[in-house]
Amino acid sequence: MKLTILGCHSATPRTDTNPTSQVLEIKNHMFLIDCGEGTQVELRRNRIKFSRIKHVFISHLHGDHYFGLVGLVNTFSLLTRETELHIYAPKGLKEVIMLQMKLANAWTSYPLIFHELTSKEPELIYEDDKVEVHTIPLDHRIYTNGFLFKEKENERKLDINSVTEANINVAYFRKLKQGADVVNEDGVLIDNKTVTKDPQPPKSYAFCSDTVYHEDIVPQIKNVTALYHESTFLERHEALCKPTKHSSAKQAASIAKMANVGMLFLGHYSTRYDDLNEFKIEAQTVFENSKLAKGGKTFTI
Amino acid sequence: MKLTILGCHSATPRTDTNPTSQVLEIKNHMFLIDCGEGTQVELRRNRIKFSRIKHVFISHLHGDHYFGLVGLVNTFSLLTRETELHIYAPKGLKEVIMLQMKLANAWTSYPLIFHELTSKEPELIYEDDKVEVHTIPLDHRIYTNGFLFKEKENERKLDINSVTEANINVAYFRKLKQGADVVNEDGVLIDNKTVTKDPQPPKSYAFCSDTVYHEDIVPQIKNVTALYHESTFLERHEALCKPTKHSSAKQAASIAKMANVGMLFLGHYSTRYDDLNEFKIEAQTVFENSKLAKGGKTFTI
């Protein structure tokens, strides 16, 4: 799994910072998560092929999380894209995009499919044979979801020497990978565990932006491989967290610790701070494996 | 008069090009003309103070001319602006912006005033004691206006030596600047021309993007000091002009020549061209004083 940060500042784009957007590469998918103004240029800068993006997940309808989407949708058309694009977003975004298309008298060259979110409970919103995506209801000033991306249990790995020795027909390899015992060419039942190895444990990534400190999410993100949790403020501005419904670096780290996650990425920094290292230092007092998200940075998860 | 180009490419923003936006400094106004995605960052990059922008003129509702506006409107609020912002744009834009504000549950901190345009005839849309702005109806795929910015006749300049010698009371200086003859301290009528000098002739700037070759605009832009005319294509792609309702560099130059303008700025280049000099060379075969618009460039008019 690879996470590329396109932007991770809050509020307004500036010459050296971009609003929230990131790309998660998981099981051959390129999932675009949030899409602030300038995202399409950041995708180009990071050499991410537009055609590989087939699913976009929008957390909420504050501008710094979606103002770049209409431009991206439009650019895909100008490039005569034909592949479907699925957008998972709070109800309302479809109306915004469709209104702008109507006014431009320009429709997409490809099927554009909206999945409008309204539930306040966690929902399974995407699933295929390798991946699941669930919403993580957050507590912000408007309706907001985080997203939990989970690999499904990986297939068992064939120990090819043992398989050959056990005289198993190739037709049964698929079943072996799925964990079943099979009958070999001599009619003997072979115990799966003797010819396969445990797969890599499935990985998971939770994206949580924007939210006030919200312990309710802990059970859902328990033991994820990596967590992105917003840290708009430092502890010294914690008085701003409640009224704006944002979190401090320390609060993000507390959630990470309680959920026993593998690593924490901090982001959604207020543009008032020049030295982002303060976020890392503050978070690490609570949760050691805290890292700073940064535009253009790719994390291997 | 000073014109700063923030972006002058068509269609999609890229790492090295921005869609249409420019700032015209005229008689202490900073008029923002079109506002493609990324405009607020380009304003910062060009060190143009947000607070000086009080009027925005949007030519038409194709994304490369206005997708940056909602972000700018939003950023002004985040910066707790209090000054009025006037937006002159085709009907529809107000609905787009208001819908997005409603969804964000966030209203502007300042009066936001929309002037919705629907007329297909030239209209006077802004006027004060120094400046007029008129629409220039263009012929594009959707309802589109160019804009004509005109200084009013400047005041006459006092020849301070002659004024003193003529023994004129300071109370009459204002009348003198307005061209009136006045009575001096000795009761003698003084001929205005003997104590004042001709003012600088008023300047004018016409912004014409996007449009197919459209001679109807020539009478309206006759003798303007400077004309920005779109040149999306080179002559060798002129077959694309009619169906897309755009112009070639040569066509832009023909309009400039017919209208006897002082200088021509080319822009709205298709991103298919790497060497923009071809536009200049082509235009100059018809109209010598043709210049290339370029992101970050400021022209003194």
C-alpha cells in the first residue's frame, strides 16, 4: 500500500501549501481521497496517471476538501476519458457538479457515477474481491466521513516444492490458495497447511479529516496499519479545537494510541504554523510512530 | 494602466500553465478579469493584495474561466474580509456559489454582490467618476461577454505658473481642471486654455475571450489602447476554430488591425502548442504590435 500526499494544509491554498488531497494505492487501485483546489495540477506534478483514478472519496463539503473536483471532472472530459468515475461524497456534491456542467453546456465523455452519502453510521460503500471501503462517521461542523480502506484476507501462498512433492494436480492450486485441503493424484487427502504458507496479513488505512477529538471512532479503526488523523492545531491553541471542531496533534496521537495503530500521519495543519516539526514533537510525546504528512511525500504502508 | 497576467492558457491547468485570469490596474482599481482554478495562488505569487480586489468580471461559465472563484470568495471570508465584493458574471454563477456556501454552512464575512448578466447587447455595467466598464458581446459556444474598460476624460492640468500670474483664487482650481473659464481676483474672465494644459488622453482596454472570429466587435473596440484577444489556435489548425468557436492568432490580429488598436495581447493558447512564439510571429504578419500574454507578466498600457 502506498499513500501519496498531494496536499495536507487546511483552509486556503498558498504558493507553498495545498489543501487536502491524497492518493492511496491499494491492490492495484488508485483511490483519490479529497480533492482541494489545485489537485489536478498536483496529480500531474506527482506523475499520477489520471486514467488510473476510478474512485474518488470526498469527506465533506468544505471547500478545502473538494473545490478541485469539478475541474478534475472537467479535465477528464477534455482528455476524452471513457472509463467510469465513481464519486463517494456527501449528498449535495452531485447537484454542485451537475449545475456547473449544465451551465457550461458540457457533459462528461465518460460515465460519472455519484454515490451520495447521508448515513451517520459506518457504511460499507465499496467492495470487490480484494478491498473494502467503509465510512467512518466523524464529528465536524458539517456532515463528515472519514474512510477506512481494508485489504481483504490475502490468499495463502503455495510452497511450490511441497506441492510438487505431494503430487497435486495444478487444477487444485486455486483451492489450495483459498485454504482448502485437496485430494492428490494418488487419491490421498492433503492437509492444506503442509503445502501452503500463511499469507501477508491484510493491511488497512484510515483517513480521518476533519474532526474534533472523537473517541467513538476508536473501535472502528482499532489496529489499522496506518491512520491519517487531522491535527489542525498544536496543543497551545487547543481552545480553538472545540468551536472549530478540529483536533490538536496531541489529540490525534491519543486516538492513535487508543486504537493501537501501526503508524500515525499528521496533517490538515492550520496555515498559521511555520514549523511543522512542532506537530511531530508534540504527537510523539503520546504516540512514538507519528509522522508528518507533507505535499509530494509518499509513504509506504 | 497596468495589466498583470495570472494565467492565459485554455482548458486545463497544468504544472507550468494556468487558465485565464488577469488583473487590470486602472485609476486605483484592481479589476479581476476571469478566475480559472488556481487564481488565488497566482494572486499571491504576484503579490497582489486580496483586499484591493473589489470587482470581478467573469466572461462566461466554462470552467477555465471561473472554477477558481468559489475558492477565492471562500478565502476572503477566512481572512475575515469586510469590504464589498462585486461579481459581474453570466446568470447562473450566483446559484453555483450560493449552493456551495449553503452546503458548507458558511456565509461570507463581507457583502457579496452579484450582477447577473443576460443581455446580448453591449451594456454599461460599472461606472464611477473615473472609469466605465461595458460588456462586449462575443460569439462562443455559450453566453459570453468580453469587457471594455475605459478611463473617462482626464481632468485638464493646471499650468501653475500661469495660474499664479493670472491671480486666480485657489477656490477655482477645481473648475479650471474641469475646463471652465473663471473670473480672477481682479474681476477679469480668464480663458481656461491660457492657464491649463491638455490632459493625457484617456486609455482603454478591451478583453475579448472566448470568441470565434467576430467582426461585429470592431466598432465597439475601435481605437482602444490595448486589446486582449483570444488566439486559441494557430492558422494551421484554423479548421478547429469554427466548431469550437475560437480564433486563430491571425484572426485576432485581423480584428486588432480593423479596430486600429494600440497594441494586441494574444492569449488563451491551446495546450497543444509548446512554442508560443509561433503565435506572435503569425499575428505580426497582420498586426505589428502583437505581444504574447504570459503567466506572471505585467504590461504597462
